[in-house]
Amino acid sequence: MFDLLFLTSGGPDYWAELRLPGDSPPRVLVKLVRRGDRYTCTRLIIDGDLDSQTLRAIPMGRIEATATMKAAEEFLLADVPPSLRPYSPERLVLLDDEFGAIDDVLDVYLTHTSDLVASQPPAAGRRREPLTRPDGTDPDGFSRRVAEAYAEAARATRAPATVLAEEADVPVTTVHRWVREARQRGHLPPARKGRAG
């Protein structure tokens, strides 16, 4: 179970804090953006100790569903006086300007560094070991190696799956299957819509 505290006053975008159970869970901030009739997470900030188990415990689908339900409630409650609503903007922590500044800083950093990172060659004298078909003895370890190779290839090319397929001498569809498995195991973030692999 988790709690989701909405930090900004709303509109098409929200920032919220995810409260995970446990003794000292990391703090998780999510930016939720309206896409049609639902909300999707476009930014995720994690502050605290993080391991793969904790990362897998972040319920992205339920977070997006909760934000979508909140937006639907606001629409239905538009004519209800604030004192009768289950929550009101006065109860939110209104940090619109501060979170807007976070967005601005991230946008500037990501825009100015994406070309620089993509143009950097691999470390001198270091060549990535080509992936080989897994033998089934360590599926999680294989998915981790796929994630590392994919992330490294993605920094150098817009078609990382093609590069990995050529290196491993396998069809691109095989690499796509490997990458999908790595995503399911939490070693890669969800694919971005419209992004070629």
C-alpha cells in the first residue's frame, strides 16, 4: 500500500510525493502529466537508499491511476463548495513555483547535455563484450547485462537494438525481446512512446 500526496495545485500537470511503507523508504517525487483522459508519469525523482527491489516496489500504474481518479473527482466536484469536498486546494502544499523551477533546471540540463553525451566515444581501450544468447542459468544477471549494454549503446546511437543485434549476430527482434525482459525485471525504465529502439 502507498499514499500519494499531491504537492502542486493542479492543472494539466501535478507533482506528487509517493509515500512508500517501511522503516526508512526513499522519498519519491513524481511529475504527472495529462495525456488525453489519463495521467502518465514523466519525471521520477528518488532521494534515499535505492536498490532494485525498492525500485520494483514503486507502483507506477497505480500512481497514474490515482492521479487520473483525482482529476476525475475534481471535474465531478467542480460545482461543490470547497468546504464540502474531500480535499481542497487549501489543504495541498502549494509549491507550483518551486516545482516549476525544478522542471526548468532539468529541461535545461537534459537539453544541453544530450548531444554531448551522445557524441562521446566509449572509454579509451574499452570495448563492450557482445551479448550472447542466454543459457538460462542466470536470467536476472543476463537482463542486467542487456540493460547495461543497451544503455551504453543508446548513448552512442539512436538505434541501440540494431547495434546490439549486429554485435551479437542475432535478429533485432531477439534484442527487442531481451530488452523487454530487462524492462520487466526493472533493470531499464519503461519505454518512451514514439522512441525507436
